[in-house]
Amino acid sequence: MTTIAPEQVNSIVWNQHQDPFEILGSHLVDQNGKNVWAVRAYLPNASAAWVVLPEQRIEYPMQSVHHPHFFECTIEISELSNYQLKIKEGEHERVIYDPYAFRSPHLTDFDLHLFTEGNHHRIYEKLGAHSTEIDGVKGVYFAVWAPNARNVSVLGDFNEWDGRKHQMRKGATGVWELFIPEIAIGAHYKYEIKNWEGHIYEKSDPYGFQQEPRPKTASIVTDLNSYEWQDETWLEKRRHTDPLTQPVSVYEVHLGSWLQASSAEPARLPNGETEPVVIAAELNPGARFLTYRELAARLIPYVKDLGYTHIELLPIAEHPFDGSWGYQVTGYYAPTSRFGSPEDFMYFVDQCHQNDIGVIVDWVPGHFPKDGHGLAFFDGTHLYEHADPRKGEHKEWGTLVFNYNRNEVRNFLVANALFWFDKYHIDGIRVDAVASMLYLDYCRKDGEWLPNQYGGRENLEAADFLRQVNHLIFSYFPGVVSVAEESTSWPMVSWPTYTGGLGFNLKWNMGWMHDMLDYFSMDPWFRQFHQNNVTFSMWYNHSENFMLALSHDEVVHGKSNIIGKMPGDTWQKCANVRSLFAYMFAHPGKKTMFMSMEFGQWSEWNVWADLEWHLLQHEPHEQLKTFFKELNHLYRSEPALYTQDFAKEGFEWIDCSDNRHSVVSFIRRDKDTEDFLVVVCNFTPQPHSHYRVGVPEKGFYTELFNSDSRQYGGSNMGNLGGKWTDDWSMHNHPYSLDLCLPPLGVLMLKLDRETTAKALYS
């Protein structure tokens, strides 16, 4: 005797029921005055089915009801739990646990309340795919937010990618969920989402922890808690450290084009075993990417030897197109599978920390691509993006803009930032294209944008979102960095949120970058007329916590690489590069430079190939690499160069007005001692002898660094290791040094107090 109407059966068969648990699974029903259990199952492709009670070793045959693949039986038993279904499909039989027997929701009401409020900071532990155990049965719990969908199903390699087999249940907040028993780590899946017109969208999991290597797009069930971290010492030290008073020298890297390997060469694990690798078809024939573990073995020692404090990774969240450099993200919670698994990326970060190197990740919360498997039009509506293209689309980039005014979207992004710190132990984020988020008219013509509620061009929702993100990052993870790539005059970007700032603790100094590249690209004779390019940055230096960055953006799209921007012959080009970076490291602010600059690559960065490592067989390039190695080590060893980057007491001009010689000189002071450095920069190829510079204290000044040293490829002009002061007042200082300024050279000198004391007071 059937206990169900044909209309109910059809709603399941046609995948039109938003709560299949109301029909499928076990239900206590009245039959002829008795309470019996009715068990119903929709089993496409099945010709027969039985309910199996494993403990009693009893099988109950099920009958087809209103549809050849919809089965039902009734069982007279007091309690029914952990039953199984035996299914016959052709000549094959299999036994499974019924997904619709597990009714308890995984998300609590409090979880859903926080999510709809935009304040569930660990929502990634609830939404997505999570291996778990319910009533002693292991499986995977799936949950996805798609409030406007008519129906959602789980597709996977465990159900032949058939959306009829695992239909999900919709909750009151638009979260669909289902526990599927007996699925293991490594299962591939997607969500089949139907809108109210019946159109089907196959989507990767927005909260998925891993995706298939491109061009495939399925998500992969992954356990992020199995890796055993070994970086407790690093994390504890970081927690008690203020990065603003520490040396920060960042090596910016695109992992896919730093170094590649032959596709004929297998990737090897630390234990000597080989692992499958991803062949990058778009690259040079026969080339493949290095894996995260191979990069750990090769990139980390290289960076450590050169003395950088941090590695900054261009976006490593999953993205479909190599040519986007990672900035068009589809898998915000998944490290790209181009280089290996999530555990492999954990290993990479762990190895960085064990070698005293921090990891900064580029993060892209400003826009996302239109790829069909991604966030665009996710549930058949404009869910993550604005519906109006005047707010929801970057036409110049061909991408969509997040709707920061929607709590659940904001929660998705806020939790994502915290996720990378929590699960992957990263030490900072660099937020991409902040200006595009802050201004509603960014790259839009009149009539192509909508003003805010006050009639202005500022995106108030985006500003509030950034404040929320930064406030939470520093609350949960003290000692990390949050860097804004922001190129406008928006005030207080790197000020704390409690003062009204956006809450970043560093901001890229785009003005300094443009001024210095313009200055160094001109013939040295003309530099005397552009002294302001060198000095202007100090007028506004204390308005923000600046990071001086010469990034990937400066070596692409016809701009030439850094060495190619410089005037003169090869010697002068190399000397100009040394002069630029020596001035950069002496100037207040933290430092970032892109890979390939350290050895003077001539060609622009090419994302499809690796760097021109063969140049290091030529002496000028090897000497330039030596220059950066020693510059980094000097920077890290002299607190005067980093402890007061953002305090007025840390910098003092000696003379910034000698434009006739294109020379500037200044003092950098340490915060905790009386130590200071005297820096003198000559930005022309004309050397100057007997060039006098005022200094505040009497004594012997050691020449700590000379960018014109022979070992760097310079002319080796200098001051024989140091100079004694003369009792000759200069530049408002009681003493002065008579110096030899090398061509296109930067000198850094330091008062040797011990030598001075012995000579003056012995």
C-alpha cells in the first residue's frame, strides 16, 4: 500500500522539491491504525531495491510507486536507524546508506544567524564540503548558499554526475545542505543549480578547498587538518612582533614563471618518490610547472641567500586562465592545483617559516571573472555581484564586482581573508586594486556609474568592508601585515580603524614609484631639473605607512624591465639600477621588488616562460645579484634603516637642494639607540671629489656601503673605508665630511663610536 501521492513523487523525479527529506528517507506513518515506517528512495537506473537492516540481517523488498525508479516499502518496527539500501542496476548490486536517513542539519541556527549578519568568521568550516561522521557513518557534508535557486543537487564522480541522485534540502536562509554517506577524501564534485526557469548551472564550490587542475573545474573533497605544522616558534615570535619596526624586504614572485622544469623530468617528493605533475600546455613546448614542494627546495634557499625577509606570491587562489596572472579568481578557498595539493602548499609555507621567511599572498576581493563554473550568476541571479552593471561590472577588465552591501557576500570575503591566515599560516596579504573598490567611477565614464547615497563617488560599502577585514585580521593574528595597493589620495588608508582609517598597516607608495622611474629613465644631465622627483616623497611620507614597491606591473605591457628603463651604456644602466635600489633601501618605508630585477633581466616579464637565468653566466648580472644580496644584509643589520620608517625622528635631510650636481644627502636614525646612518646619493655619472656633507657628531665615519664597489661591477671609487670629520660646520651641523662621491653611486656611512672614542679620549 502506497503512502504517497503521484504529485509528490513527480516533484522528486523532476527535481522540483526544495526539501526532498519531506518525501525521501524514513517516515513514521499510520497504516490501518498502526504506526509503521515508510522508507522511500528515488534511485535512477535501479531495477529493484531492498531496505537492509544490517543488525537484524533482514531485507525488505521495495515496490515501484508511480514511477519505475521511485521505490517504497513499509516496515513494522519500533525504531529504524542506520538502515541501508540494496540496489540492483542491471546485473550489478550494491549496498549504500540512504543519504535521506540523516536528517540533522550540520549548521546551527546560530551559524545561520551569524552568516546572514555577515559575522561568521569561520563560515568555511560550515559551508562547502566537509568529511564527517554521523551516527557512526562516515561521509561528506555538503552545504552551499544559493537562496534564489529552485533546486540544488550534488554532482560527482560518486553518482555519475547525475543531479537526480543527491538532491539537497533548502533551509530558511537559502543554504542548501546534504550529508552523503561513504564518500571519501578526494571525491570530485560540483553543484547542479536550477533557476526557476529550469536552466541548469554547474558550479564549483565557492567554499571548496581544492579544485581540479585547469581546464577541468570540479571541486575536490579535502581535509585541511591532517598536515602537521612545524612553525610554532615562528608564529609565537610573530605574535609578539610589530612589523612596522622590523626590516621588511619582499621578493615578489609568480610561481609559474620563476623557474620551470622539463616535462620529461618527474617531480620528486622529499622522500625520493615521484608525484604527478601538471603540464602547462601554454608554455614553451616540453615545459612544466614546479610543484610547491620543488619550489620549497629551490625558491626558499635562493631567497634566503639573497637576504629577503618575505616572499610575496602573486595570487595562488585557483584561477582558470594562466594569462590572468592569478588575478581572476574562481576558487577563493583553494590554492591553485597547478603546483600541487593544499597540503603541498602548507609544506611550502611551513618551510618558509622554518627558514625565517614570511609569506605574503596577493588577495583579490575587488572583482571576479565571468567563467560559468565560478561565482558569476551563481544561483541563476546576480548573487555575488550587483545586478546593475553600473555598479557590478568592470568592463575594462571583463570582470564583475562584489556586492559588498550583501551580508553573506561580505561574509564570504571576510572569512576568506581569515581563512588563509588560519589554515595556511600566511603572514600577510596584499590587497589588489583597492582604488577600484573605493571609487564607484573607477575606469567608468560619465553615465556609466551610480553615485552613493550622498551623491558622491566613494564606495562606502567597500570602505566599510575593508575596515571590517583589517580589524578582524589584526584582532585574530597580531604581527601580520595587510598591504594596500592603493594609488589615489584616499586618506588614512594605513591608519587603524579606531581612528577612522581603512585599517591596513602598509600602503604601496605609487607616487614614489612613478617619480623615481621617471627620474631614472631620463638622461642624467636632465636630472638637475627634476630634483623634486627625488625629494617630493618626503613631503607626504608621514601621512601613511608606506611600502616602496617596484612590482610586476612595472615590467610588463611595453614598459621594459628595470635595467632596460635606464639610460646610457650597459655599465651606466647597471650603475643606475644599483643607485635606484640603494636609494630605495635607504629611503623610509618597507621594500618590495619583483623577481628578475635582482639580476638585471633585460626582457619584460613573460608569464608563459621562466626567468632568463642564463644571464647569470655573465659577470655584470652576477655582480648585480651580489649587490642585492649585500644590500639586503646591510638593511637587515642596521636598525636605523627600518625602526623609524614612519616616525619623523627617523629621517632628516642634510641637503636636498643640490640639484646642480643631482646629489641628495640625509640621515636615518635608529629608534632604540643613538646610531644613525649618513646617506649620500650622486645621481649623475660625474664623480665628485672633496664633496662636503655636514654631520651631527664628530668622529670617524665608516663607509658601510658603496654601490660603486668593484664587486658590484662599479668603478670602485670611494673613501678608503671611511673618513674623519673636520671641524667645519656645514648644512646646519657642527662637523662635516670631505667625501669622494662615485659616479651614479650611493654611499652609506656610520659613526664608529669605538674607533672615535679611542682616538679622541685615549
